Amino acid sequence: MTVSHTPFTATVLGLPRVGPNRELKRAIEAYWAGRADAGHLHTVGRALRRAQLLELRAAGLDSVPVGTFSYYDQVLDTAVLLGALPRRVAGIADPLDRYFAAARGTDTVAPLEMTKWFDTNYHYLVPEIDAETVFSLHPDKLLAELAEAIELGVAARPVVVGPLTFLKLAKAADGAALDRLPELVALYRDLLTRLADAGAQWVQFDEPVLVTDLTETEIALVRETYTELSSGERRPAILVATYFGHPDGALGALADTAIEGVAVDFTAGTQVGDLAVLPALATKLVVGGVVDGRNIWRTDLDAALGTLGTLLGSAGSVAVSSSSSLLHVPYSLDPETELDERLRSWLAFGAEKVAEVRLLATALTTGTDAVAAELAAARAAAESRRTDPRLHDERVRTRLAALDERDLNRLPADERRALQRDHLDLPVLPTTTIGSYPQTSAIRLARAALRKGEIDEAEYVRRMQAEIADVIALQEKLGLDVLVHGEPERNDMVQYFAELLDGFAATDNGWVQSYGTRCVRPPILFGDVSRPEPMTLSWIGYAQSLTTKPVKGMLTGPVTILAWSFVRDDQPLGDSARQVALAIRDETVDLEAQGTRVIQVDEPALRELLPLRAADQPAYLRWSVDSFRLATAGVADTTQVHTHLCYSEFGEVISAIAGLDADVTSIEAARSHMEVLDDLNAAGFALGVGPGVYDIHSPRVPSVEEITISLSAALKAVPAERLWVNPDCGLKTRGPVEVEASLRNLVTAAAALR
């Protein structure tokens, strides 16, 4: 039997953890640098957890998730919980250092692979499972965080990545991770007993994999797994959380079991009618995800109440929730005092979403009269947004309407390659980097001084030009073939462009975790997009004036700008992508006219936005590929177009990568040991490719031998005349000393293989 429990009415599925002012990021990085010990790190973590628990209790949530706090990643935390860290870190005695070694690597230990969490911009660490993996339960972290909450009088609900999602996301040596499911189910049953003994009334198992395409066999495993887990004699009530899409057949499988609750995302395709055909839900708590956990627009409260009211007829009881964890949105609107007031009134960050959840729960349980003023304010904000003239720019829409297929095409790739060979005169196995170089303290201080008015624009430009000159000189010294300017003037590869394009707004403190301690401030795309003036010409032109070698013009592609922004939800994504693409096209044409011979338009997020269901993917791939080609097809065939993709599973988008028709595609390959090249070859990829030969997300300096082995493997898959030599990604987050050593080894390895 279960521990005594009552249904709750208001919750969120998960929480951000870096701190409202990135306190955890700073504490972790201080620990890595040796400036603080583990005690300081744990003190910061406890303080952040306590403050968050008290805030959510005060906000009126009657069930609060715990266990979502992490020093790096929740999937890595689950691997620790299940004793599933790779054997190569087992020799590291200290648990915290062992944890970070799995996440980041060391001088002698390679880290776990990293890839995107479903179709978000969050990155998780991929568990590794092989025949020698022996699962075992290590719940100390989860039990400690549950105890913290109970001590504060918080109605805490432990959250754990579910067994099906964990195994489906894991990398198995024999490709059959789900074969290990019975072992995990036994551990999860043990965990349920431990949580019940510790005082948990509810436990949440996150199973977002249930919104992807599952086979009938896998749906049967859903039913078997949760039938087994819900049969325990002593356990908390079980809530299975699905999000990011429609759980489809898996929802019926869950309804057939004795679990007490299911969380459903009503912002991503699920309709109330989909639940009405499942009579078994009439005995369960349905947690209605009607407040979008992934975007920052205010909830249409009237529509949400309509959904929730109808849901009452299908469910045993109903709770109001965010659609997913609030990990994907900033903490609060409070610091955003510089935002346009009208725009600000359209938004809801994390704290505001919690308030919306509580408001909706109040309206659902006591009636709308109790929140009449709040509902009226929400309606007024929606009308303000609907009628704002910045949302529709007829000049942009007229330009787009005049385009046709000719605006998306260049000469065939082999003809372009011949023209570019003569135009650029590069050696075989040309070396380059992806774009950014380390953001030094001098760069950050100059940016802060400009923001505070301590220096003027002219002085800022002078300082950035000095940084560019240093980067060009370093690349010349190392012997790289195609250079970059290092991007010192850029705060972020998306935010930089968003601040220069009409239709976007930027935040001051809207930080969101991307992975580990890496945080970004996604801009807000709220209206029609256009480029009022050139964005990169002066910086690239200055860099090119310092060298006779080609310097790449560095731009961010339209899909990535969308993926790493909070995007308007009042028109199709494809329409917004075309608007951004047209602005980037104007920049490429101007760069070429200035004399830039190589232009890189990065699309690291191409795979990220791929819909989770196969049926929805072709339409996305069409508009995403077309938007890239619109952005890049305005230049002459002698101009070499590069693109960059990173940290995703690329097998599903190989045809789209070819369809981009970039002359050279650099791609993440170091952590995955060149596996992506097999996918490219299988698809008949015949363009230039630069598989990353060193992992920039780790502080390790790869040896000449290590890079030579990687390049030798690449040469078995890609002819030398199409192979480029480069790191996995930009070097912004790395230190200058390790970057110079790594690039020196990269150039040495390439020269030896030539």
C-alpha cells in the first residue's frame, strides 16, 4: 500500500538551479579553479535550495519539486544515483571530483558525451552502459534534499529521471540499453521504499521520452514498468511526468497501471479530448501543464481555465502546473527594469509563471471572482500585444513575398569547389577554428566599463581591436590557414546579433542554464525582424587588414537564432526564420563586397529544433534548410560558405545537413570518436567537412598523437581534398594557455599528415 497522501492543486515540474544571480555558477567555477573548497560550494548550494523552497511555499504551491538541484546535470545525477558512472572515473576517490571528472574530464580522463535534452537548448551528459556496468542505488543526495524540505515544512515531491528515459538516452555498448530495464526497476522499487520511509508522500518520475515515437514493444514496457513500480507494498504516490509533446499511446499504458498521477503538457499538442477517451484517468490526479515552462509569454489565462475546466470531467482530480521544468526560463522579471514597459507586460519568467499556476489553481477551486482583477490585467496585456505595430513590418513581408527558388541556390558544389580552390589557394587538410577565442578578463572589464559609461565607444573599439590584433598574431604564429577575428566584441553568438536587429529585445539578467556552468541570456524575438545597418563589417574588415590569409566572416544562422531566443508564438516558426534569414543574407552580401572570401554561418541548433515526432519532421527540415540557403545564397560561387553544427545526435538530420549546401561543414566529433562521419557517408555527403578533433568543453589539452589518430580515422571516411582540421566548437569558454597548446598540437598533427 502507498503512504497516505492527498492530491495537490498547484505545482511546477522542476526548477532552475544556477541561482537568480548565477551564484552556483560562480561557486562551482571557484571550486574548479582551487579558489574555494567543497565546503563553500555545498554552503552555496544549500542556501540556494533553502531560499527557493521558502519562496515556493510562500507563493502557495502545495507540492514542491525537490532533487532537481544539480551541480552539473540531472541525467548525470541519475547516473550517480544508479551507480552508473563509467569505470574510467572509478579511481577518483573524492565523490565530487569523480562527478566533475565524468562531466568535464581531466588531463587523463575523457568526459561523457554531451548532447541536447530533447528539442531544448539544454545539454545533458549521455550515460554509458556496457556489460560490466553493475547498477546500485546511491540515494544520499536525494534523501538529503528531501530532508531539507521537510525540515522547512515544505510539501516536497522528490523528482527522478524515470527508468525508461534514462535507458533510452543512455549509450549502450551493445546498443540494447532497454535490456537492462528489469535491473533498474528493482532499484527504483527500492528507492520508492526509501523515499516513503523518509517521509515523501509523492514522487515524480520524469519520462519525457514517452512523447517521442515509441514502438508497440516499448509501449508495453511502459505498462510493465509502472505496473511493477506501482505494486510496491510501501511507497509514495507516483506521478509520471511527460512533457515537450503528446504522450500518445504511452498515456493509455500509464492509465492502465496503478500509479496515482500523470503530468501532461497542454502547451505542446496534447488536447483535453485525448484524455477523455481514457476512462482509467477518472481515478487519477492529472497534472495539467497549461503554463508554458519553455517560453516567456504570459499565459492566456482564459484559455488555460477552459482546458482545466474541461479536464475536470476526465480526471479524478486536477492540479495546475508548468508544462515542464522551469529550468528553461529565467528566474524573475523583477531585475528587467530596462525593458520596454509594453513588452514587459507581455512576459512571464519563472516567478511570474509560479504566480500564474497559483492564480489558475485558485480560479479552478474557488471561482474566477477571486482573481477577477488578475484576469482583467492579463486580457489587457494580450490586447496590447496583439495590436502593437512593431509586430508587423510590411517592408519585410513584401521583400519575402518577392523571393523565389532562384534566391536559394548557387552553382553545384563541385563547380564551386574548383572556383574556390583557385580563389583561396589553401593547402590540403586546411586548419581553422570555429570562431571565438577566450573571453579574457580585459574583454569583460572593457564591456562592463562601456556599459557603466566609464569609457566611450571609441575607447571600447580601440580595446577590442587590440584583442583582435592579438588573436590574429597568435593564429599567424601557430600557422593556421583560415583565420578568425576571435569575436571579442560579442557577448554571445545570438544575443550579439539580436541587439543589432529590429524585432528583438535583450534582458539584463535573463540567464538560463545551457549546460554545467554555461549560462546564456536568450533574447526575446517579439516582432518582425530586419537589419537596420551592417553588424560585423568593421570588425572583420579590421582583422583582414592585419593579414594576407583569409579571415572568416562570422555570423549566426537563422535557425540557431530562433532556437536560442524566446520566440514569438503568434506566427509559425518558419515565418520568423525567413525574416531572420533575410537579415543575415544582407550581411553576407555586404561582407563579400568588402572583400571577405570565407563566410561562416553557424547552425549548431539545427538538430535541436527537430520535432520529436517523425511525422512532424519533414516540414521543419524544409523550412530550416530553406532559411539557411536564403541566408547564404546571395554571395558569389567563389566565396566559400562554412557552417558549424555541434553537440547533437545528427543521424536524423543528415539529409538536411547536405541540403544546407554549405561548402564546408564543421561538426562535433571528438567525444563521439568520429561516429558522425559514418552517418555522413551513409547519406552520400560530398561536401567539405571538418570533424572536430578536440573537445573544447573539457580543459584537457589533446596531444599531437591523439589528434593524429582522430584525423587518421577521419581520412578513412573523407577524402583529403574535402577534409578540414578544426576544434569541436568555439574557444570562448577556454583559457588562453590551454587554447594555444591545443591549437599548436592541432597544426602539428595536420602538417604531419600532409
